[in-house]
Amino acid sequence: MNGKLLNIREATKFLGVSVDTLRRWDKSGKLVAVRKPGGTHRYYAIKDLEMFSSDLIKLANEWALSGKEISPDLYCSNSAVFQTKLMRMQDEMLVLGKERGLVSLMGAVAGEIGNNSYDHNLGNWPDVPGVFFGYDIQKGTIVLADRGLGILKTLSRVKPSLISHEEAVRAAFTETISGRAPEKRGNGLKFVRKIIAQNPISLSFQTGDVELQIEKESGDLRIVKTKDKIQGCLAIIKF
């Protein structure tokens, strides 16, 4: 650990995560490794690890896994606080010169995901209520997380045939499931998928032991297994 590059095991100690987690982040593009010419081993620049270690993604991931106390600036204890911060984010995007149409879309996508957390966990939060909500407009990143019931437990109440997190998250993004009152008001995560399919926005959405990915301007779903299992949901929006 002298200077420029750390190997993958040194990087795990630096960040406090597993080798499998680093490999998954490399594959998904969250934290891309460096490979020496002709080599296959992963290396990481210290400056990249330092930047990532203070990143919203890492903070949200830690909170989703542990529920430890976070900054009030990143925590929305109820939907009213969330809506206020959502409006503030949109105002800041406009001040920074983001196109009004994109600002509206980002407000709609983040709003739908955040509102989902409150709608489907109302009165049923397992431990810490509320939502992690942070954004970095310069980097084009919005991160939301909750420690709620998760997609599988939520949907299995009205669709008992769902037995895995993969089945549940696929259903959440593709099916209209009767009996879910909030869906009567909107179109839930299917609405999110539709927006991403038509715009330069990408989404990584983790629940339980799976991560669903939707690339920019694509409605295709890619679902991969994760080693870290989270109780609720973690969403990373890139624009």
C-alpha cells in the first residue's frame, strides 16, 4: 500500500467491504477497477478509493445494511420531509442550468421510488422508518434507500406465489398487481422503467439479495445476485 495502486484485497481493507462486493461494483460500474496491460487482476487508485469512500453510494449502502445513524441532511423521517427535499433538489438542478424537462423527469423518478418506500411500509417499518435521500447534481447521481420490508415481503402479501427476491423485483418493474392501493394512484416502478426506457437515465435497484439494472434509454432488465443482503431497498439513479 505504498503509492499508486492497491490490489483488490488491500482495497477491501481500505473500504471495509468484501472482495465479492468490489467485483460486483466493478462489473456494474459503481467502482471500476484498473487492469494493467495484458493483465486480469483488479487494482485501485488510492485517490479513487478516497473519493468513493465519501460517496453517497457508500453511505447509502452502509445505512441500508446497518441502519446506523446518518446525517440529518441525508435522512427523511417522513414523506413530508422527503417531498420538501425533493423540491429542493429540483430547484438546485434548475439553478445549475439543468434542462427543465430533465429536472421534471428526475423529480418524477426519485419521487416514485421514495414514495414507494413510504406507501408500502406505512406502519410496518421493521426498525428505522424513513428514507435515505442524497444527491450530487454535478456527478449526476441520486441515491435513495430504506430499511423497510423489501419488495418480496411487500408483494407476497398480495401475490403469495412469489418466492424469491428476483421474482419479486421483476414483478415490481413489469406487472400491475391488483390489491396494491398505491398503484391505483400511479404506476409504481413500472412508471420508472418507462421513463428510463425513453431517456438518458440509468437505474441500479437492490432489494434482498438481488440487484436490478436498467441502462439508459433501455427498458431491458438485468438482474444479478449480490452477496450483501439488504432488508429494504437501495436505488442509484444516474443522469
